Amino acid sequence: MSPQDDHRAFQDAVLPHLDAAYTLARWITRRPQDAEDVVQEALVRALKYFSGYRGGNARAWFLTIVRNTSFTWLQRHRSPEIQTDSEERMAERPDENSNPEAVMLQGASRQKVRLAVGELPLEFREVVILRELEGLDYKEIAAVVGVPIGTVMSRLARGRARLQESLGEMRSSL
Amino acid sequence: MSCAEMRPLIEGYFDHELDLVRSLEIEKHVESCTACAEHLKHLQGLNLTLHAARLHEAAPERLRRWAESLGEPRAKRVPVFHWDMFHQWGTLGVAAFAGAALWIGVPLAERTVSERQVADEIVSAHVRSLMAGHLTDVASTHQHTVKPWFSGKVDFAPFVRDFDEFGFALKGGRLEYVSQRPAAALVYQHHQHIVNLILWPAAAARDRSSETLTRRGYNLVHWIRSGMTYWAISDLNSRDLQQFVQIFESQAVLPGTS
């Protein structure tokens, strides 16, 4: 393969999934700036390992790298579940003094959903993102996360149940 | 099978993970079991809520550009050869390409590069517009409200018309900044789909018939008519978007054509 072909093949493999990669990193790290750094690092890794990529499911392959890079990044920079992420929470918490109905209309319900997803424990959050947002099937999620399909199913069920719980209050008030 | 045993299968059913036989079993069970039907309804509700909250994030433009240049061998140093062209001409062989390059030459290469960038900018503009509160700067279904709104904001008068009768309802207008100049964005809605039509004066005067392309899952149609560059973009399927373009073109009274 010529360098041009290599480049083209690499671009074809990863570029269609860049938004998915960014979304996944964004929801694992919970911070946009971190997500950008993580995806950059993941892209460099992907390029490095690209010669070993045998074709097939490029999205799952690339998201696996993004997922692993996100975790390495979290370990290096902060402990994932101790971190309270106060910066984002402050920014996303609706003004509690204002009229709740008005807040809803201004799109605060969206913020509440985002907050609820952000508050899910990491192991649930990542499978919920991969399934509900990225539309990966169980087998793909198992490959990306590196756990058996049964574990994917139980984490997904628990993640969803937790979200239902935290959003139930919101829905009933709508 | 009891409901407790059914529960994990309901999720599998919802996620399209079950085979046909199992799926039919679930469908039958749900018909007669309120608790499981409720569970399925909750799963659907959650899915809708998550999508409505638009948790999807578009990668920042800076990151995308960086990603596009990553691993590029020597493209920047050999401006005549752009990889898009290489790809297009690949089947004809390098000799044919070289021959073609003699008479099409550099301008086409440059055109391809810059158009790729513009297409990226159009996609970004479209994605941004779909985020909360960014769709329109002037929200109106009246062409007589939208058109004057642009005066003083852009240095041209865009053709604005509501195509509600054809299924494309005018939602309003927006100011965009594309290719380093202000552009007018007209927003149309077709069923649940938003179409952004972004236009500005073309650099080249010659008309160009419409070309369709797909980028990041969106369909785009690009054409030049009467000195204006047009880009239509939507998540609509390509055929419906082309239909929109045909409607626009057939209805538009453009400077110099009336």
C-alpha cells in the first residue's frame, strides 16, 4: 500500500466515527475540553495501531481505543468516581429560585437529563451511551468495554433503571 | 414464563437482540401483561428522553481538521495532487490522471480542496443550528419578514419564499459565516426534518448544476446559479433534498433571470 492509500484507509476508518468518539469521550470524562484531548490521543493511538487493524467493524475498533484512552486519561488526571465535577454541575444546574415551569420551557429539562446521565456511575454510563446514543449492539458493546455480553446486559438494565428513577420525578412534573 | 424471567428479555427485545421466535413470544406476553408492557413503555420513553436531550456531541471543527490531516503523507507539500482527486481517478490509473491534470490542472485541485472545506463548514453550521435556540435568528414563516431582516446584515438580497404548499415550510432565517464571509441561511422544515439552505455570492459567475454529496451522515446539494452559491443540507434522504432543490430552483426568481 502506498502512503496515500494508507492515509485514505485510515481516514475512511475513523473519520465517520469522530462525532461518536467525541460523544463517548465527552460522557466518560464529563468535560468537553478533556474529551477533545482524549480523542486526539486516541487518534494518534489508532494511527499507530492501524497496521494491525484487519478491517471489519471500524466503529467498534475505534471506539474501543477511545474508551480505553478515556480511562487511561481519567486515571492519569483524576480518580473517576471521586471527582465531583463541580464545575460542570454548577454550569448545568438550573437556577433553583426561578419558576420551575419557566425553567422547563427554557430547555432546563434537557440539562436535567444531561445531569442525570453525568451522575450515573461510570460503568453504567458508558454502556448506556454506547447503546442509547451510539446504537451499538450488545456484542459490540461487549467488545468495546471488554466484558461478557451478560455483564453488558445487566449493566445496561441497571443504568437504565437508575436513569428512570432520577428522571421519573422530572417526567411526572411535566 | 414468569415476568421476572421475562424482564431481561424485554430489554433484549427492545434492543433488537432477540431472534424472531423469542420476539414473537415477548410481543404475545406484553399484550396480556400490564407490568411488562409498562416496562417496555418506560424503555421507549427513556430512549426518547435521551434523544430529545441531544446528548450527542459533534466533534469540534478544530479536532476534525486535525483528524483529517493526521497521517497525511505529503499532501500539504504537493498541492496539485489532492487525495480526493486521486481517489476519483484511481481506477483510470495514474497516467490518465496525469494527462487530465495537464488540462484541468491546479484550479480543479484547489477547487476540490476548498470545496471540501466549505462542505465541512456547511455541516458544522447545520449541526450548530440544530442545537437548542440556534435554528433561527429571525423566526417567521413570512417571506416578507425574513427577507428584509437580512438587509444590512449581508451584502446581497437573498431570494426568500415559503414552500409550505410543496411540503417545505419556511421557519425563518439566520446569519451564517461561511468561507470567511457572511452568508444567509434559510431554514425550512419537511415533516420532522430541518433543511438549511445557505447562500452567498459566488466567486465564479458561471452556473453549476447541482452536485450531491454526503458528509458525516448529512446529505448536501451544492449548486451555483446567477452568481449565487447555494448549499442545501439536511438529514433528509438524498431524493427528498433534491426535490427541495428542484422546487427552489423552479420557484426562485433570481436576479438576471426574471
